[in-house]
Amino acid sequence: MNNETIQRDRPWLMRTYSGHSSARASNELYRTNLSRGQTGLSVAFDLPTQTGYDSDHPLARGEVGKVGVPIDHIGDMETLFDEIPLGEMNTSMTINATAPWLLALYVAVAERQGVDPVSLQGTTQNDVLKEYLSRGTYIFPPSPSVRLTTDLILYTVEHIPKWNPTNICSYHLQEAGATPTQELAYALSSAIAILDAVRDSGQVSADRFHDVVGRISFFVNAGIRFVEETCKMRAFVQLWDELAGERYGVEDPKKRRFRYGVQVNSLGLTESQPENNVQRIVLEMLAVTLSKNARARAIQLPAWNEALGLPRPWDQQWALRMQQVLALETDILEYGDLLDGSPVIEAKVTDMIASARQEMLEIDSRGGMVACIESGYVKRELVESHTRRMLGIESGELPIVGVNCFKESAQSPLTAGDESGILHVDSTVESEQIASLKAFRTNRSEINVADALKALRAAAKHGENIMPPSIACAKAGVTTGEWSEELRQIFGEYRAPTGVDINRAQQGSSEALELTRARVQRTGEELGRPLRLLIGKPGLDGHSNGAEQIAVKGRDAGFEIVYEGIRLTPAQIARAAQEEGVHLIGLSVLSGSHLELVEAIHLELTAIGASHIPIVIGGIIPEDDAKLLVKKGLKAVFTPKDSDMNDIMDRMVDIIRETNGLEPDV
Amino acid sequence: MPSLSADSRRGVEELAASVQRGERSALAEALNLLDDRRDSARERSAKLVHLLQGNALDLGAHIIGMTGPPGVGKSSLGACLISEWRRRGMTVGVLAVDPSSPLSGGALLGDRLRLHSNSDDRGVFFRSLSSRGHYGGLSAEVWPMCQVMASAFDVVMIETVGVGQREIDISRMCDTTCFVAQPGSGDSIQSLKAGILEVPHILVVNKSDMGAIATRTASELAGALTSEHPDGAWRVPILSTSATQGKGISELADCLKVHFQNLLQNKLLKHRRRGYQAHWIVSRLREEFGSHGVERLGGEAAIAEQIQSETPDLYSQYDALRRQLTGCDTTNKS
Ligand code: B12
Ligand SMILES: Nc1nc2c(ncn2[C@@H]2O[C@H](COP(=O)(O)OP(=O)(O)O)[C@@H](O)[C@H]2O)c(=O)[nH]1
Ligand SMILES: [Mg+2]
């Protein structure tokens, strides 16, 4: 074969989703990653930044710099991109409720760097709808959120034409349990909701509107069933092309092209035998690269230690290398579409399109995506799908190597060593960030800040585009918390339906569950009343899957479950536990702030005279922390390794029996 | 084996006194106690209610029932009312009865936050209850729990789903029953006409932000109502509210207040509440001994008459009647 005649396609954008501790530390990380061959940036913000709180806000306690970089103001943003020329960079920002604000900061920093915003390239995720369903970093009710989303879109189409203003996400839906059909239907229905809003805003001409359609991009998931997943991508391409053409009258095929980035499935990555995750990640990457006509534009991969905690630079490098090997060493980029003309693929795609269309009609008949979010319909459907997945794992119908089969394993050298194989964020990060925030505040002009906020308020109230006053705020030294608070005052805050009130009939039953149910009932009788469990999600953490599944299983096992969704304060949780007279508090924390939050809840319970209520916790809790928590009085710590949910229920019954002085019953 | 429940730490007298002072931990403990079906708890429950009821049954808090089909906005409206009452300086106890009636036990209770999210406010106390298999009725704990709350708060609000039989239950427990209707749904009008729906004291059409359809429902309801409430001395008002926009809330709060004052002025409250007490007792007797047992005691009307003349003391009154049927003392079974 003559190498010179081979035409290779250009590889996709390779990214690593990263950011932690501080703007300074993240900047160093980005520069190293870029020097290692990464071709774009993907910024992870910490939870206070994503939910609109300054680092010194009480709700931010324990969360600053944990799962992403804290950005309080223009100074932080400037540090984050220090020596990174924004004019040449392609930056993806996973930011939603506060997307207009972070884009405003980005524009302001670009200007300071002497870069004309017109030339900026990148993506703001800016898809709040899926936040209500899965990701959890929403702030305002759906209607003002849609308005902020469309404001950003309208602004960039006019002023930053190469920007991808929104990334409609199906990624997070699969992470919350969605089937391929649901991923297709809900993502496309969300796109419809947003595009309809843009069209009906009266702020774009028909011509310009077609540009908007052309700028919409997607952020998709790829799971382990990679043949089906490839078909899903092809279905997306076809459905989007049709939708753009038929619903919005776009004729230019380029503007009807389904452009998407990918993060491969992380929900299926395991804590047990974590080395197996590498195979999973690579196979999943095939799903979005094999078919040239449905190939991803950008890919970011999780690391082998996904279910253990945050990845270290080396772990991320390994993930990046997987992409590089596929793109550079294999011949995948040398061929046209491998799947075109395959009757097997064709049939599967046709099938998926049909079922997606049906679900889209269902959404439509229920008043569209926004109405279906408000009514809880979509959330319930997702919880139900996830419950089915969990039942599959439980029964063994859904094999997961190392979890429900082939569980025997030699000791892994990967998790040995002082760090236990994960990144540990320095606990001084928070106080340093707060100190620098305070210093920043003293060095700005309060008059300018007040004026800028006043203009922001006026625009928010009168329906003017939010971007220009936000950029002015960024330049005036307004903080993330101030920008958000101003809008909270006007738009109000929102709590999304939890979706756990699904139909019991969907549940199935097993012998193990029957046994547990009998124990729950018996123990309830011995204690005089049905067993009550409060499931609490303290802090800013939005990972609700675990809490939802425990709630559903707990109800099926006969517990009376008090569950009120994500983002509760320690005081709210303590108070609810007392007022509801629960026998046990079960916390769920995956964001890494478990130590701080548990301590705060202990204090609240003691203050109200409810410290006798026993507590257990579940989530991503490193082993050392688990020991510490047990020492502080927690009755049990559950992690993803505890995949048998009946067993978890049983252990909770044990704990309730023990704390109430009942003798062991089994 | 004796099992000391983790929170049974104080004597009943002390518990009652603490409840009356509005101590939250005591209140929680008292509600747990009333929920406790063990024989060992029964005696303490009886004593607690005895200590708290006395005058409280004849005076005490305004007991309000919010009922209506699922999803009409009872909880949302409740939240608005709570804010309004708090603004007016009143304290509020809430009992929210979960609509799902599972047979195998197990329930999801998640209305707290919709109803009340301010964790610093000590003037509100919220307890959820599952309906625990009581199809078409409120379980036995609700009335005693309501009594405990009534001794600690200015207002006690009970939320239940009203479909057919259930709102009858709630109307036999509350001073003021408020039915919340869904714009555009003919169901409530039909049931009102057919007499299935016990006539509430106040009719609310929520979601007035839906516009014309809400207005139409209000006028249809007006047409279906006989203007005088069977209780007498009360014309049933029809109000429009929007919980999401906070509209019509203070009017509703005013209206609730007017109804309560009306009861007080006409000296109806005492008689009514004693009637509810009788209803609870008769229901329990009927559960255990059947209608036949109730007949042996002279029938519902005779029992009610007797209860009316006595000093309120729920469990003693109940036990006295029960003894007449069994011929033995039941209070000291353990
Ligand atoms: C799914 C997922 C998501 C979904 C969440 C969807 C949802 N609605 O839950 C999405 C994609 C939205 C998401 C987003 C983010 N994620 Co995420 N996510 C995961 C992932 C892959 C799986 C978690 C999961 O749902 N597992 C399935 C459930 C059923 O398992 P579980 O919660 O562990 O529960 C089990 C036990 O722990 C236990 N349990 C849990 N809770 C409770 C409670 C009680 C009472 C009991 C008894 C038991 C119990 O029982 C369950 C059954 O086995 C994990 C990594 C992993 N593989 O674990 C990362 C992970 C948790 N995510 C992480 C991060 C950083 C994020 C982000 C913050 C990133 C960012 N900077 O924006 C965002 C923001 C989310 C937010 N708002 O907080 C980190 C957290 C790092 C840390 N703790 O140090 C992880 C560990 C990934 C990583 N290695 O970086 N994520
Ligand atoms: N448009 C509108 N929606 C409302 C109103 N009140 C409640 N809702 C919505 O109706 C749904 C059910 O409300 P909820 O209070 O839980 O009803 P409940 O089941 O009767 O307690 C929620 O989605 C509310 O947001 C209202 O006044 N107007
Ligand atoms: Mg309700």
C-alpha cells in the first residue's frame, strides 16, 4: 500500500473536561494539557459558580473548587485564561443557568487580551431544560430560563457568529437512565422548545433564524451497547435534518447538519475492578467515530477512576491517549462511511426513528417539553427507566463485569499508593478563594457595580437582551453571586419535580425484596408505626440518581419515604427529619463535600434536639473519609460498590432495629 | 422485650406542657406517640390527649381542611396561605395526607417543600402522613394528631386528596372545609350536583392565571350550588386564586377567617367539634364491632348526644363506650 495516496480525515476535537481548586491551578492544568496535544479546552466550573453563588456564600461551604474551578469575577476569569490566546482557542464551557454571565466574563477577558469578540470560538452548554431533568444546576423557573437561553443565542448569532450558543444535551439524560429512544426524543423536543422560543421572540428575521438553526449543536452520550449507539447517532442525523427542513424551513444542508460533541457513558463505569473501565471507554468511543456520516465533532472521555473520585492529570492524560491512538494509529479516518448500505443498521435506525417520533408526539400532545418538565412527566419516565436498569443489574439480566458477574479479582495496583488513585483537592482552596474575592471587592468601584446591576435589572424586567448589561457587569467587577441574585429577585427560584412517584406496577418483585419487605413491616410493627426514612440531598450536589433509586426501592420495601429533591440546606434536612418523625436519615452526597455537610447536619440536629436520629450516607465517599464518618457517629457508608439495593435496605433495617434497642431478627 | 423508642424521653405531663409551649421536639415526639400502635403507647397517647384536649377542643386553633383532586394546587395554595398567615403573625401546623393508598405499605411523601421551604421559621410545623391503606378515608391517627397540633398553633391545616368519599371524612374534622377545583374540569360540578361532594364551606377555583376557562368554571360552580350551606348561617363563597402568581390569597385568608368568626359568633364551634369527636369514636367502634356494635350502644345519634354533654377526652370517652361492648377494661391490656 502506498501511504502517500491515503486521504485521512481531520480528527475530531479532543478535549478533557477539567478544572479544579482555583483559576490559577486550572490555568496550569490547561496549559499542560494543551502542550500534550489537546486541541481544545473544556472547562468544568465548581457548583457555586454553576448555581450562582459567590465562594463566600453559606451555601457554597465545602463546595468551592471541589468539582471544578471557582469563578467569582473577571479577575478569576482572566487568571483562568492567562497566557492562553482566546482568539485562537476553542473553549467549551459546561455552564447553564449562569451561562450568560460566564460568556459575558469570557467576552470581557477577550477584550482585555485585545481580541475582537467576533473571532471567539467555542461553546456554552446553555441548555437549562436538561438541568431540571438530570443535571440539577438550574436556578430560575423554566420560563425565564428559556428566555435567558434564547437571549444568549440571539446575542451570539449577531455578535459572536462562530460561537456555539447552546449544546442541547442528551448526554445527561442517559446518565440519568434514559433509553436511546428517550435520549433522541427528549433532546430533540428540547431543541424544538428552544428554537420555537427564539423564532417567536420576534428578535430575528426569517433569514437570521436559519443561521440560528445552523448554530445549534448537541452533546450526546455513547453507552456500551455501541452498535445500537452508532445507530442512535445516525438516527439523530436523520431526524435533525428533517426537523430543520420541515419544521423550520431551512434549506441549506449545512445548516441542517447534526453537529455534536460527545462524552462517553460514565454511569456504567464501576468502582469495582476500575481497570475494566478502560475497555468500556474505548468501545464507547467507537460508537461515535465508526460511522463517518454520524461522527462526533468533539470528544471528551472520562478516566478509568471515574467512579472513585476526581481524576488526576495522569488519569486524564491516559484518557486523552485513548483518543489519540484511535485517531492516529488506527485507520478509522481513512475510509468513507462504513455502515452506509448495511441492511441491519438501516433497519435498526428506522426502528429507532419511529419510536423516537412516537415519544416526541407524546411530548407534543402534553404541551411540549417545558410543560412536560413542569408536570414531572419526563422526569418520571427517566426515573422509571433507571429503575428498570437497576433491576436488570440486580437480576443479572444486565451483566456488568466485576459487579454482578466475575467478581473475583486480584488486588489492583492502580488504586494502591498514598492517593488511593484519585485527585485530592487541597482544603485550603476555599479560604484562599474567599480571601481573594474579598480583596477583589475592596478594589472595585461600588458605584460602577451598582449602576451595572441596575441596568441588568432593567433589562431583565423589560425583556431586553440580557447579554449587553451582563458584559457591562463583568467589566464593572460584579460578582457571580451578585449577577445571579439580581435575577433571582426578579425571576424567583424553582424546585423541579423529583419524579420518584412512579407507578409501582413497573417495579417487578423478587424473593429478596419480599424478605426485606417482611422485615420492614415486622420492625415497623415492633416499633409501633411504619418505618420512616428521610432521604436528604444536602449542599449544591445535583447527583440525584442514587437518592431517587433508594427512594423508589425504599418505598417498594415498605418504608415511608420523605424525599424532597436536591439542594437542601443542612437546616432543612434536620428540621424535616424531626418534624416527620423519621427513624433514619439517609444522606446522598456525590460532590465530594460530604465531610463538611455531615458536620453541618450534626450541628443542626443537635441544635433542635434531634441528635438521636441515626444517620447513614451514600455516594462517592473515599475509603478514608468513610472511616472518619463512621468515627463521627454515622451508622453506615454506602458507595457504588454496594450495588445490591435489597442488601442496602436490609442494612438500614438492621440499623433502625439496633438504635431502637430491638434484637437482631435474622 | 421492652423497647424504649429512641425519643420517648419525657413523661407525658412534661410532654403535654412542652407541646403547649410550642416546643418543636416535643411536638414531634407527641405526633410519633399518637402514631404508635403498640399497646404500651396507647396509655400514654390517651393521657396526652386527655391533658391537651380539655378546653382546646371547645376553643383552640382554627382547623382548616384543604381538599380537591390531585394536582389542582392544594399544596401550592397552602404554601401561599402559610406565608400570608405568618405575615399576620399566626402560627401554623400542617398535616399533609399522601394520596397514594398502598396496600403493601410504603409511601413517598414529598410535599413538604412545596408547602414550606423557610427552614428558619419556627412558626410552622409540617407532618406528612400516608393514607396507609385507608381507601376512601383518613386513617385514625389524623384526628388525635390534629388535636395535638391545635393545642400548639393558631391554625391547623389538613391537606387531603378529595375524590368522592374522602372529602366527607375531612369535613367531619375541620371547622372550615375548603374545596379546590380545577379550571375546566366538570367533575367537581357534577359531583356537587349529584350530592356526592359534601358541600364545602369555601369553594376555590385555583389557577386563575389560566384565564377564561377558570372564570367559566367559577360561574358554573356558582350555578350548581345551593347558596345556603347545610350547616346553616353560611353562604358558600366561590373564590378565584392563582398560587403561582400569588393572587387572591389574602382574600382567601380573609374568607377563612370570616367563616371561623361566624362559627364563634353563632356559638357553633363547640357543638361542631364535639360532633367530630363523636364521629371519630363511632368510626373506631364501627371498625372494631361493626354497625351492629354501634347499634347496641343506641346508634350514632345517641352516642353523639352523649359525647356532646361530656367534657372532651377522646380516648377515655372511646374506652368507656368500648367497655360497654366488651364488658372489660381495655386500657390496661399490656
Ligand atoms: C451519573 C453521573 C452524573 C449525572 C447525574 C445524573 C443524576 N441526576 O443523578 C450528570 C451527568 C448530570 C453528572 C454531572 C456532574 N457530575 Co457526575 N457522575 C455521575 C456518575 C457517572 C454516576 C453517579 C450515579 O448516578 N450512579 C448511579 C447511582 C445509582 O449510584 P450512586 O449514586 O453511587 O448510589 C449508590 C450508592 O452510592 C448508594 N447510595 C447513594 N446514595 C445513597 C443514599 C442512601 C440513603 C443510601 C442508603 C445509599 C446511597 O446506593 C446506590 C446504589 O448502589 C459518577 C461517577 C460514577 N460512576 O459513580 C459521576 C461523579 C459523581 N460526577 C462528578 C462530577 C464532578 C460531576 C459534576 C459536578 C461535573 C461538573 N463540574 O460540572 C456535574 C454536575 C452535577 C451537579 N449538579 O452536582 C464526580 C464527583 C467527584 C467527587 N465526588 O470527587 C464523579 C465521581 C465523576 C468523577 N470521577 O469525576 N454526573
Ligand atoms: N398555572 C398554575 N399552576 C399551578 C397553580 N397552583 C399550582 N399549580 C401547579 O399545579 C401543579 C400541582 O400543584 P400542587 O400544589 O402539588 O397540587 P396538589 O396536588 O393539589 O397539592 C404544580 O405543577 C403547580 O406548579 C396556579 O395557581 N396556576
Ligand atoms: Mg399536594
